[in-house]
Amino acid sequence: MSKPVIATASLAGCFGCHMSFLDIDERILALAELVEFNKSPFDDIKRFSKPVDIGLIEGGCCNSENVHVLRDFRKNCRILVSVGECATMGGLPSLRNSIPLRECFREAYLESPSVAPEDRLIPNDEELPIILDKVMPCHEVVLIDAFLPGCPPSADLIWEALTALVEGRPLRLGYELVKFD
Ligand code: SF4
């Protein structure tokens, strides 16, 4: 019987959620028996090569490329999961949402003390993705089927959620998995 297929992506995130996934440690051997990975930074597969059962998304959408990747995941994944605070609520990148984009650019590229005078330029290469006015959590762009809280969600939480989805069990995330104190 074919294994369930998993894909993952990092949008506007820090890769901490992917690192937490790897913290499942030796359970990765059991996972390799249980599932097959498709498009993901874990295996460096860049394009979907088959329909995916479960897509895991880290990070929200801060630019046009994030939106494109997220829509592509929605199209190719039967179940789509928002992993971590950035994906579920915008997280740290969304702290800029209360500041006009023009001011963010000015501070980052023109007035920051860490920018040398000769480097003061707002990047405008046409190949760069367009920065969105606001950082959006994933569910404001596409339908999301499940949400995993935490920054990052713990390895145990990711493991429980993933195995439940793979085995068709209801997603019951107990207090021990979602408390962060
Ligand atoms: S939720 Fe936290 S760990 Fe995950 S991508 Fe965002 S900042 Fe990084």
C-alpha cells in the first residue's frame, strides 16, 4: 500500500518550526516508514511531483511569492496545516502591520545605522517579489484545515498532530502539548 505523502514549506517564518519538526529525534525513522516526503526543504524537492495528503506550512504571507507558494500548496494538498504562530496569526513578521510600509522601507534601507551611506537604496529589482502592505496569516489567503499553536510548536505536538492526521484519528491536542510555560 502506498504511504501518505507529506509536503512542507516555509513562507514568512524563521525555519524554527521546521527545526522543531526535526526535534522528533529518533522518531524520524518511524516517520520515514510511515510517510513519503514530496516538496519540502527537508529533501530539497522543489516541485510537486504527485498529489499530497498533508501539507505543513510554516510562516505567514508577507510578499507575493508567499501567496503564490501557499496557493500552490492549497491546490496540491488534501489537508493543509498552519504550523506555528507566524502561519496561524502572522507572528513576529506581522509586528510591522501597524507601521506604514513606506516607513518600514525607510527605516530598513535608508536610515538604519547599520546601512552604510553608499548602500542606501530601496531594492527595486523587478525579479523581487512584491512586499504586501500587511503580513497575513495563512487562513486569510486560503482555506486551512488545522492549526498548530506555538513558537515553535513542540516536536511532540507536531508528532502527535502528524501521526493523527496520517492515521485518520481526530486531532486531540492535550494541554501538555499546547502549554508553553
Ligand atoms: S512560529 Fe516562531 S519558530 Fe515558527 S517560524 Fe514563526 S518565529 Fe519561527
